[in-house]
Amino acid sequence: MSDRKLRVQALALGLIVAGMAVLALVMNAPEGQAAAVIGLLLMAGGMLSAIFAG
Amino acid sequence: MWLLALAPVLIVLALMLIVRTSSSRAGPVGWFTAAVIGVAAFGADLDVLIVSQARALILALRVFFLLWAALALYRVVDEGGGLQAICGWVVRLTGEPVMQALILAWVFVSFVQGTGGFGVPIAVVCPMLLNMGYDPIPAIVIPTIGHVWAITFGSLATSFTALVSMTALPAETLAPPSAFILGVMAVGCGFAVAHAVDGWRGIRRAVPAIFIVGGVMATALFLLATNGLWAIGSAGAAIAGLGASVLVARMPRYSVEADYEDPPCAPGQNRPTLFWGAFGYLLLTALALVARLADPVRDFLGGVVLAPDFPATATALGHTVEGGQLQKINLFGDTGALLLYAAIITYLIYKCRGYYTPGVERRIAVQVFKKGIPSALGIISMMAMANIMVYTGMMQQIANGLRFLGPDLYAFGAPAIGALGAITTGSNVNSNVVFSELQRSAADLMGLLVPLILAAQTAGASIGVALSPARITVGTTTANIPGKEGDVLRVLVRSVVPLLIAIAVMVIVGGMI
């Protein structure tokens, strides 16, 4: 496995975990909808990075 | 609706089976599919997505902790020559070819699976069989079928942990049927190995060894798994099996002198003895026992617990999921933490005793990173997808649709569903993540014994792992026969299908009892 592919996969994993962590932090906060959208976008970015990691 | 609910799983299967995509790419595609269908057709709102993904994170963190720590311990021991020391001891036990293959490619490979896993058993044992004169395809096939029984409670029970986490059923409920089925499978794997080595003649030579060693391993697995020590179920059973093998190898029919020399050491590097070679795993076993059985230690390690409070959710179509502290991670007492303690202590001792060559820290870190990242990506994306399916009611919808099969046919096919999941995702963990909730829902609806069906799920998934393109590729790469995956698969199918049928029969009989 090439170093580039591994780095992109590591980035993807980081984005997904960060997005999920944001969701876990705001799941009990009714006013956290905006942050939740950012969390979901981070997750989606991570998933896309994983798909296109090569 | 039924087909829509099934679409994420079908897409993941198609990508992995037909397009040959890795789980780290197929999982994210499945996640997008599940999210879009969940929102558009199953009435999921933002709250449902938030809670489902937060719960997936807690599930994934626990498996990651275990996965990375298990990889670290394996690399720490292997870099110090510990695994080589154990291998040398195994091969010197007997020169009888069938018995040698059984010890190496049935018992020892299961020990490696118990402690390491993640494709490592084939990568370790296949080159040893090649050195002993086996052709490449048998050198891949024999250890592959030899260790499938040890996968569920192997890798420090990562797969079993995933099964428990996904179904939220107590491990104490799921362990007995799983350990029983896998124990019987252990004996079956012994026969499959003997047959692969020397046909029916091999089986005739191996019968006493298979029944004695297999019986010991099956009993040890059951006792460990049903007494809260499932994390070391396969490793402990394999250690017991190695002990039994030492005695069996002294039987007159197996007592033949072995011809084996250790590979040379690097200048300035010391070679570990058998005790120091196995030290990391012995220490882990001791830590697991103390942490489980000594109350003061258990209370001390259990002081810091991560247990988020999940809110209840409801979709626009009325599917509800209850809230509460559904998952918890014991930060200092979890199996992952014990593995990490064992890895650190073993590293320090190996370093002091001069077992390492310069630059070992970087090599360990690089190998853990290279193995861990793609696996983690596949696991987290599949867990995220499966949780969307659970929280939006898609899993329930699939289970409803499977009722047309009827309870008997469904029970017979339950192991095949687990196997299908593992073939496509390349891992028992992923199969359990994707299908265990579905199997639980279907078993509930049809009035089947849920723990038995879930045991069939994970046992079937163990077999599926052997047939997965990812594992076969590890073998063909190790044996240097790239492109021969189809040939390996054909031989493997002949060996493992009888095991799959045997599990299905056990499920039917178990359901009647």
C-alpha cells in the first residue's frame, strides 16, 4: 500500500471520528443542531476521502 | 420498502464481491446509501442521524482500542523474535508430517489468531509450511482452514465484542452457544487440516490426535468463554491444545525426530527462549485473569468509565429506539487496555534483554499504523452504516421480509448469512456489525432462540473469513503466487462448506433441544 493512500485513509479516519465526536457531544443539547450539521459534514467528507483514497 | 432497506447491504456486497473493492471503500459507499435511504424513505430526521452516529462512535472506539493494542502486542513480540521462538519449539515436537501440520496449522495458527488475528496467522504459518516443503496452495489452504474456529474468540475476542455491542445482549448469554458451536468446529477443523495434508490416509493417522487435542481445545474454549474470560478464549484454548499436543506427539505413532534449525540472529541481537518468546501472551493471560477475578484490581481498573447517555429517538414513520446508557467503555480495565499494558511491559523487558535490533520502535509504529488504518476505516464506516439501519428501522424491515422463509429454513440459513457478510467484508467483526442486529430481529420475529442464531451468525462469519478475497490475497501474496486466488478459493470451498453445513445442523438440533 502506497504512503499517499495510507495518508489519505488516515485523514479520512480522522475526519469521520471528529465528526462523530461532535455528534456525540451535542446529542443531548437541543441547541446543538448547527454543530451537528458540521459534524455530519465532517463525517461525509471523511467518507468521501475514504472512497477516493485510491 | 424491503428492497430499499436491503440496498445498503446489497451495494456493499456487490462492491466487495463483484468489483473487488476493499471494505474501507465499500463501507463509506454503504454509509451514504443508508443515510440517503434512511432520510428519504424511512423518515429519519437530524436527531436520528445524530444519535445513531454517536452510538456508532462508542461501539467503534471499543473495537479500535482492542484492534490497535492487539496489533501493537503482536509487533512487539514478533520484532523481538518471540514468535520465531514459539514456532521453532512447535516444529521440533515431532517429525511426523500429519502431526506436524496439525500442531502448526491447526493449534499454533489458532494461538496466533487468538492473540493477533487480522490476517497474521496465514502470514506467519504459510511461510513455515513452504519451508517444510509444502506446495504454495496447500501452504495457504491448510492454515486458513485450521484457524477458522478460533476467529470469533480470537484477536482478544474482537468479533465477539462486536456481536455483544451490536445486539446489546449480555455476553454471558451469547458466550455458551457460541463457544459450544465453535468448540465442535475446532474438531472439524482438525479433520479438514488432516484431509488437506494427506487425504483420508491423513485422517486415519490423525484421528487420536484430533480427538484428544480437539477435545482439550473445545473444553478449554467453553470453560474460558462461559466464565467471563472470552477475551482469551481462543488463545487459552490453543495454549491448552499446545500442551495436549506435547503429550500426543510422544505417542509411538507420532514420535519421529524433527529436522529444524533456527534462522540466524542479527549481530548483537539475543534470541529469546520459549518462555520469553511467549512472555507477552502469558502476561496478557495473567492480567486478564487478575482483572477479572481479583475484586480490588477490578474495582481499581473500573474507576474510569465512558458511558454516555443516549436519548431515545423516533422516525417520522414511528420507528422508535429506547435511550439510556446503552454502551460503556472501561478505559483502564477494558481488554484493549490490558493488551496495551502487556505490550508496554513486554517491550521494556525485550529491550532490556537485547532482543531488538536498532530502529524497532519506528518499525512497530509503522506496521501498526499500516495494518490498523485500513481496518479501522472499514470497521467504523460499516458500524456507522449499520447503526443508521438500526435507528431508521431498515434492519427491522429486512427482518420482517425474511419471515417468509419460515423458522426452520431461516435457522438453517443463519450461518450462511454470517458467512456471506464475512466473505464480502473480509472480517468477522464487520459481518457481526452489519448482520447481528438483523439476525436478532429475525430470530425474535420467528420465535427462534436468539443466542443460538447469533452464535450461528458469528460461527458462520468465521468460516466466511476463510473464503474472503482479502484473506486469500494475504495468502497468495505471502506464498508469492499472485493471481492464483481463484485456485485457492476452489480448494478452500471444498474444505469449509462441510463445516458450514455442520453448524447449520447444530443450530437446527439446538433449536429442537
